[in-house]
Amino acid sequence: MTPDDRSPERARRAVETVWRMEWPRLVAGLTRVVGDIDAAEELAQDALVAALEQWPRDGVPPNPGGWLMLTAKHRAIDRIRRNQTFARKLTQLGHALRTEPEPEPAVEAVEDDLLRMMFTACHPALPEQARVALTLRMLGGLTTEEIARAFVATESAVAQRIVRAKRTISAKQLPYQVPAADELAERLDSVLSVVYLIFNEGYAATSGDDWVRVELCEDALRLARMLAELLPGEPETHGLLALLELQASRLPARTGRTKDIVLLADQDRSRWDRLLVRRGYAALGRANAVARERGLPPGCYALQAAIAAVHAMAPTAEDTDWRRIAGLYAVLAQRFPSPIIELNRAVAVGRAHGPAAGLELVDALVASGALDTYHLRHAVRGDLLTQLGRHAEARTEFTRAAELTSNQAEQTLLLNRAADLDR
């Protein structure tokens, strides 16, 4: 071991790296052992403090993750001995904790722990915002400050969501386990939707100054990859991963030098990440293969990924096969009807069959009262009206869309589009 191996700076960097990488596995494994998320977090933090104290002196261990887990379990033994409130758990946990654990747990055990944590953090009994915050904290390894910054919320508000989520888990005695086969599909939908929501907030932020938050997209991608590895027999885990890989490939081209928004039609496609595109194609292939093996039609995320794949195949915006996209949206709208999907279908139909055809679909949404306060409904209608030369109406729609969004970059784009119609 060289002197540099024991340098404080090297040890600090190692702790920071290992902490982010090992946090989900460490806390998930400790939660299984002690049966409490808060206690697991405290034990993990104790292990981190020990690493910061010992690694600069003794060097970074060969298996940092195993060292942290072993140290945390030793801390658990000490806590049980000190705190009588843990005495009732001693008979259940004492033997397991005192028995010297393997420094490197079996892959299957780690996967089971991560799955348990994922399904617990995304339990439908928790409010959506709480699910998102808890998932990012427990599985993304983000601090409360990082989550607050990502969602343009106060740190105290995010902390309260996490605390309330943990209290709900405890009060309702939500099981720390993967659902049984007959419940898996329903519960998996909640998990997938949380990861999808996290990505979308990074891809097109709903508030704040920046339209894109790359770090949040990367966190969602990491969670989606983890989920696809942990549940390879579920086609929609691959479908979601395919969608996020393909969408993430566009991130470098979605904003300009001053962080201004660059719309899809204007993006420099040479800046799209071709590695992510290839990964997206591969994940979509796996989604379709698994679905065929199980006799299932393509799921909601796989269909959206197929649409993203059509965009990725086009070397230029003009080469986009909008008829193919419109057809895929028709299938998506039929199988998974929602106003948002119908709005997206209107865009595709407008490109494939002309703005009048697209406007007819949007006006049907207007007549139904759907998405009245959704800024993109007004933006899409404004775009179609612009193509039809109905500039006064389009200006009204763009102005209303700008009023409804809380994202400054998007607001600027919409107001500029309204102003352009006056020239």
C-alpha cells in the first residue's frame, strides 16, 4: 500500500463515490435486517462516518461496499445493546447480527433487497410526490437538498414528504416485500410510473429557470436500468427503459448555448447520443421479445418507445415517418386512452395528414373540457393554427400557454412565438 492509498483526499473521493453507488444496496439490505427504514438510514450514516475516520488512516478496503455493510451491522449490534427499546427485536435479530456476515452478499440477495425497497418506496398507499421523493432518496441516493433542487421545492417540503412517507409505511405496516405474482402487475405500474415521472421532470421541467435537468434524467435512467435487470421477465420494464434511453439520447440537442429551448424539428441530430439510441433499440427488442413469449401485446411504454424509435431512425426532421407515428399513436390511444395521448396523436396526425386534421382532434379535446389548464394543449393548438394562417387565434393560444406554465424557459419560448405572429 502506497502512502497515496491512505491520503485523506483519496479516501474522501472513495467515500463519496462508494456512498452514491452503494447507498441503495446498503440501506435496502439494512432495512431487511432491522425492519425499519429510518434505523437503516441511521446505521448507514454511522458506517459512512466510520469510513471517513478510518479510510484515510487504514486505506480504502478492497471491497468498500462490503466494508460499509459489515460496519453498519456492527453498529446495529451496539445499538441494540445500548437501547432498551430495541430489546424486543434482540431475539429476532441478535443472532443474525452477531453472526459474521459475508463481506460480499450473494447477487440474488442484493437484488431481492433492492426490489423490496423499490416496491415499498413506490407503494400506491403513498401520495405520488412522496413516492417520487422516497424513491430518489432510497434508491437514487440523492440528498434531500438535491431532490428539492431538482423539483424546485423547498428542502423542508421535500423532507416532510419523506418523513410522512416513512410514517405511512410504518403506520399502515406496509410489507417490505415484492408483491405476489397476482399483485405484481398492478404494483409494478406504480413503480414504473414513478420512474417515468422522475425522468419527465428532468426532460421537460415543470417549473424553474431551466427546461432540462440532465441529472434527474440520469437518475431515472439508472433506476430504469436497475428495474429491467431485476425484473427481466416483465416486458414493460424493458419498454420503459427503451423509452427513456431513446428520449435521453436527444438531451444534448434540446437546449442551446444560453439554455434556450430547441424544439424537435430544429434540433441538430448529429448531437443525439447514438450509444443511447442503440441501447434504446436493444431494450425495445427485449420488450417485444418478452411480450411475445408471454403472449402479451406491446405495453404502453413499449408503444411510446416504438414512436421514439421512429424519430431516432430519421436522419433529419423532414425524413420523419409521421404516418407511422400517427398509426402508433392510434394504437396507443385505443389501448390506453387518455387526453395527453390524444393530444400527442393530434400533433402526429397534423404532421402526417395536415394541420386541419390535427386541429380537429385538438378541438374535440377543447369541446370535452379536457386539459383546459394544460399549457401544452394551448401550445399545440397555437402551432396548428399558425400553420393554417390563423395568426390572431394562434397568438391567443400561445399567450395563454405561457400563462399556464411555471417554467421560465418554456414561458419565454411561448411568448416569443406569440410575438413573432405580430411581425
